[in-house]
Amino acid sequence: MIQSATAQASPNIAFIKYWGNRDASLRLPQNGSISMNLAGLHAKTTVTFDPELQSDSFTLNQRPIHGPGLQRVSSFLDHIRSLSGSATRAAVTSENNFPTGAGIASSAAAFAALALAGTAAIGLNLTEAALSRLARLGSGSASRSIPGGFVEWQAGTGDEDSYAFSLAPAEHWPLVDCIAVVSSGHKPTGSTEGHALADTSPLQAARVADTPRRLDICRQAILDRDFTALAEIIEHDSSLMHAVMMTSRPPLFYWEPASLTLMKLIPQLRKDGLKAAFTLDAGANVHVICAPECADQVEQALRRVAGVQRVLRAVCGSGAFLVPPQA
Amino acid sequence: MIQSATAQASPNIAFIKYWGNRDASLRLPQNGSISMNLAGLHAKTTVTFDPELQSDSFTLNQRPIHGPGLQRVSSFLDHIRSLSGSATRAAVTSENNFPTGAGIASSAAAFAALALAGTAAIGLNLTEAALSRLARLGSGSASRSIPGGFVEWQAGTGDEDSYAFSLAPAEHWPLVDCIAVVSSGHKPTGSTEGHALADTSPLQAARVADTPRRLDICRQAILDRDFTALAEIIEHDSSLMHAVMMTSRPPLFYWEPASLTLMKLIPQLRKDGLKAAFTLDAGANVHVICAPECADQVEQALRRVAGVQRVLRAVCGSGAFLVPPQA
């Protein structure tokens, strides 16, 4: 029997960052994290289990993927097969609607959509927490793209309780993420390799130990819709992660000169009354989180900065969901 | 009786940085540091104690200084008067041969020269260690501009043993500092205020705790003239200090976009065979430490970078010394 399902999931932008694993194979993080889903950007993935298939296949944006990319998908499907007791191979097709190579991390959306489509296709009906745990095995931050809106991934004590849950739905606070793309061609060190370097920084342990404080402030700022508190903690947290990266051995310098220009500009815009705050993932692009009424002005300001190639826009959105079969 | 003396001292560039005091008024540092004196750049200072003077005066580059600048010099002269049991006021005149406002920290050279000229004028003949301790009271890093060549400032247990000494004379290794000036107009947060913010970073304690490791590596690299080891540790240490600065509250972002361009370029030049390494003090200018045979190539490479306004050059040099009265 051919079994198929399609799911859609968005990337997320971390407000309190995940950097460094305590168990790399289970992707158990050293610290909890908080993020916002980015509606408007998404991966849409169809998984088709077919008894006739001799092996898994993976097609991304209409291009067949082989080698390590296919291997990572296939290993993830093994988790799903092991949950369901099946050995059937699958064809996976996925489309991202955001520009590949624009420095927007795609693995979170990809593995969240794959977790949901794959389990639905094979007939499993997992809880949100179980789906989040499963997605985590593919990419740590994918655990946060399962629940909707503002999401916290608790570090947990082990595989069982290391999953994400919603702090507030998207409607709670329709924040906008104006993503200033400053680097699209350049491929920096991937997150998986980067996480493995975290403990080579003399600062990582201190960053991790300080995380509960930052989680508390960020969580409360979201619940209170307190933009000033949110702005200060997300900029601080972003700099803490990059501090660890730049002091790893070898050092990881993800920032480009234009990133720094923006990191100096944004707090200045905030002093001038705009509700905007910066945060950078493992890349050079600057995510400018802003209140909806300020998004147009922020976007215009970003476009004027030399080195900004384009500005993408996303709003706080839902978690992963199943897409009904097309008529 | 009019008593006068003239001394000259150079700024120094820290290889292992001083950031944060455990006692701000005595300028007792939280961690030891290592630096190189920069011959070619200097402050030349004359102190004249004159019983007829009603108050201290201070002239810098032919401009009379009043307010906080004079107050800081006058407070420093009080230390010298208290050592000698004198109450005589002094006229201080000082000349820097390096461009003021080019972001080259001048206080180290200024207080080292002032300590030596002032004590000599008043008839004190202090040991190098005592002079270094005295200079420290004016500006922490001034303690390192008293001894010659490569210098270590031991954190010490208190005022008595917190002073600097020479690790190796300048002739040991004639390293060159090509200073890429990327910012001259902009006045960032001064060091004194910056030091006070160090403990507001969750990373400062970890940076300080890790310092003995870095001091050991740096000291050994100097003694062995091991450029690769020196390059890695000074770049790592520079990033550690700026990591603390950028994660202080409020955050201190001393880097300019061109600083980051250079921080990415220099390790690349090193991979291509040039002996060059970057380090940044509390400012945007990039000090590129290089082997003498590479200095011309490094300087040319720096001049080609957009945003580099000028390149100053200094070589490893002597500590503070008295200048004989002119005939």
C-alpha cells in the first residue's frame, strides 16, 4: 500500500539561542532556547512510503539529492520506521519558498515538515511533544518549528523531555522579522560542525550557566508584550552566542562588515523611537525583529544600508501543519 | 628651588589584554597581561616643580588642559608628592608624536612618561618595579610602558606586587605593529568607564579564570619566537576581550565594519604564508603584529582595504627613559 502525506513548516528565529549539544547524536542541547516561527517562509514536504521502492529518495526544489543530504533524510526516516515497525522505503519531495543560499537556515523547517509528513504518511498520530522530540533528532532547532507562535525548547533531562512547546500563539503579538540579507553566496561552517566547537570556547560554560536568567527575561517579555525588554535580551543573547563562536578554536566569525553596520544601526533606530531589535543566527544575515507598526520604516532603513542585498519579511506564524491532498 | 626632568615613553599593544579591575581606585587588574612597547610612537613629558606655582598646570601638544584632564594629572602628581614628602606644585608639558584622536591609546605612554619625569624631577630614584606600580595608578596599562621590550604585568595580590617587568628586551624579536587606522573621529567609551562595565558581562569571570592559560602560551611563544603560537593566542585573546565588551550591559561595540574586514583578512594572509596576526584594544583600529620581513607586504595589503584611513608603523621598543636636558 502506498501511503502519502504532505506537511508544511516554517523556519524559526531564535530569541534565546541554541548553541552546543550535551549529546550530539540525540541533539540534546546544553541550554534551553526560545524562538518565533516565521510565517511566509516555509518548507512543504511530501513523504510517500511505497513497498515497491528499493531505497529512499529525496528531491529538493525539483533537484534529486544524493550523498550526505539523502543520507541525513534517510537516517531520519529510519526513526519514523522504527516508531511504526515498518521497513518500507519512501520518496521525499520538498520545496522551500525562500531563496536557498540566502543564509536562511532551512533545516529547522525541513525536518519539522519531514517529521510531520513522515509520521502522518506511515499512519502514526504523535502528540505535539513527541513530534517535536522526533524533529529534534533531524535538526535541533526543528523541534521549535513544530509548535506554533512563540516557542520554548526545554533542554530537558534526556531524549524524553527535550522538546518544544508553545509559549503563546502567533496572534498574541504579531511581530515582524525583517531579514537583511548581507551574504548569500558564502557558505560558512554548518551548524552541526559549529555546535561541536562550542566547548572549545572558554566562554561557553558561562554562557550556558547564564541561560536560565535570559530565558526568564525573554519569556516574560513575550508574555507581557514588552518590546524594550525583548529587544535588550535578544540582542544580548545573540552577542553571547557569537562571542562563543568567535572565541572557539578554530574561531567562527559569521559576521560580515554589513552585519556590524546593522548591529550598530538598530539600537540607534530604537533610541529614535522605532521598535526594532537585531539577532543573528549562525550566519551573517541580520534578523530585525520589529513591532508591526514599525516594519515599513525598518525595512526602508535596512534597504538604505550598503551591503544589504535584499530584505525578506516574515511574521510570527503557526507551527507545522498537514496539507490536505489536492483535489 | 625649581626642579625639572624630561622623560619619554611609548604606548604598548597588549597581546594578552587587561580588562576589568578588582580595585578601580588602585587600578588592580582582574587578570595579568602581556604587551609589547611601540617604539616610534611616544609621549615626551617635562615636569617642573616650582615653589612659586600656586597650582599644577598641564599643557598637551602646546594646548593648556583644564578640567578633568588636568585633575587626573594633578591627582597623579599628588602620589609623587606624597612619596617625596613635598607639597610643591608642578608645570607639566607633554608632546605626543602620534596623531591624537587616531584611536591610539595615549594614556599608557602619558602616565609612564609622567611617572618617570615627575619622580626624577622631585629627586626620587625609584626601582623599575616601583615606577611601574606608580604609573599603574595613573592608567593601568601605563605600568607596562615602564619596562622595555616584551612586558608582563602581574596581577599581584595588592598594590605592592601589581607591577610589570620585562620578559625579553626589544632586540629579542623585532616584531612590527602595522596599525590600520579605521576610525579617527569617533570617540568610543573610554577605558576607565569600560573597565567598570566588565563585570556586567556574564562572560568576564570565565575570561579572567582562563587567563593563566593564555599568559603561559603567550609568554612561551615570545620566548621561543614562535610566531604561529603567538598569532593564535593574541587573536584569541583579543576576541575574548571584545566578547566581554559586546556582552556588557550596556554593550560596548568598539569594532567598525572595516575592523571586521581586517579580522577576516589577516588569518587569510597568514594561511598564504605571511607572518601577521591581529589584535584590537578598546577601539576600532586593528593592530597587525608581524614579523619584520613581512611588514612591507602587510602594510601594502592593509592600505588596499576600504575603510583603512592610514597605516602607522611601530616596532618593538624600549621602556620609559629620561631625556637629558638639551644643551
